[in-house]
Amino acid sequence: MTAHPDLRTPLAFCDLSQPERPRILMQRGESAPDWELGPEALDAVDLRSATLVVVAGTMLWREPSRALLQRALDGAPSAVRVLDLDWRPGLWASRAPYAPLATAAARHATVVVGSPDELAAAAGGPGEVLALGPRVVVEKRGPEGAVVHQAGKAPVPVAAPTVATRDALGPGDALVAALAWRLLQGDDPVAAAGVACRAGAHVAARVGCASVMPTAAELA
């Protein structure tokens, strides 16, 4: 975490009149404090002993955060390295500049998470992303759950609990967090994805994101 002497904290307004398809108005300006964090922010971090690294594709939009993402992935060879593709069309003029950056990042990740649109933007689809080197690709499918892709294995669909959606803004974050947690605990990717889908459904049924993340007991 850092502060910046000149840039303002980004501000977001969320319209939940259609909970399944919320609209977001984001005010970030030309940059934001998080995009100004470069690889030197990790100088004091012992990445080689890290057990988990999670990065998001929004960091690829500009330097120096792009270099920070790559250093985090490159510098933790023994960690579970999760890349949340986080494709935001509003940040990019087209898919053309995003795809090679996402592809380069995926080559250094062990797990890649994305919706069908995000996987298509990154490399064409889950099979193409998996061919880049990660051992697991988790395809998020919203209320339908997820599909787990692993090299040499047939894709495995994982169902999500049926809930009445009140806010579709936070379930993806919950899914990534729970998936990383369970993989770190040694779960099989399919079992981990099952917990992740339950976490996503838990958040979708509530208004908020970080404030309504489930506890371990709620996911048991």
C-alpha cells in the first residue's frame, strides 16, 4: 500500500438497479496511486520464500505497475502464482495491446482465472491460455459456476450454489481469493474451484465486496 502526493484515490459509483449486471462509473484520471507502484516496491520483500502471489490484469494497463506484476510473478518460483486476467475493456482502446501483455504474464503464472471474454481477450480461449504454461486455468461462468482446465485432462465443470443475486460486483474477487486459499492448502484444483464457487455465490447474495467476504466456517 502506498500514498501519492499528487494523484487522487480512485472513486467508483455502482448502480445496482440490475443486480446481475451492475453498472460502474469509475473516476481514476490519467493514473492512480496503484498504477504508480513499480518493481522497487518489492525490494524489501523476500519473494523467493513466498508461498502465494496474486496479481490482476489491470496492473498491465501502464508502467510501472506492469513491471511490478512481472517481477512478482518472476521472483517467486516456488509460490502458487495466480493471475486474475481482470480484462477491463474501458481501460484499453482494443484487445490488441492487452493480449501480448496478458500472454506474457500467463507464461509465468501457475494458475490463470478469467471469464470466457477475458480468456478470449488474453489468448483466444482457455485452451490457448493453458498452452502458455500454467498448470490450471479456471474459467469463471458466473451463476453457472466454473470450468477447470488442466493439461492432458478433460475440462471439469464445477457448479455454483443457486442464490438470488443482489450484487454481481464482488463474486469474482471472492472466487479468486478462495481458490488461492484452497490451492495453498493443497486442495486438488477441482475441489478448490468448488470452494471458490461457493465463495462467489456467498458474495453475490449480499451487497458489498470486501465487507461481505465469507469466513472459512461459512465455506465449510
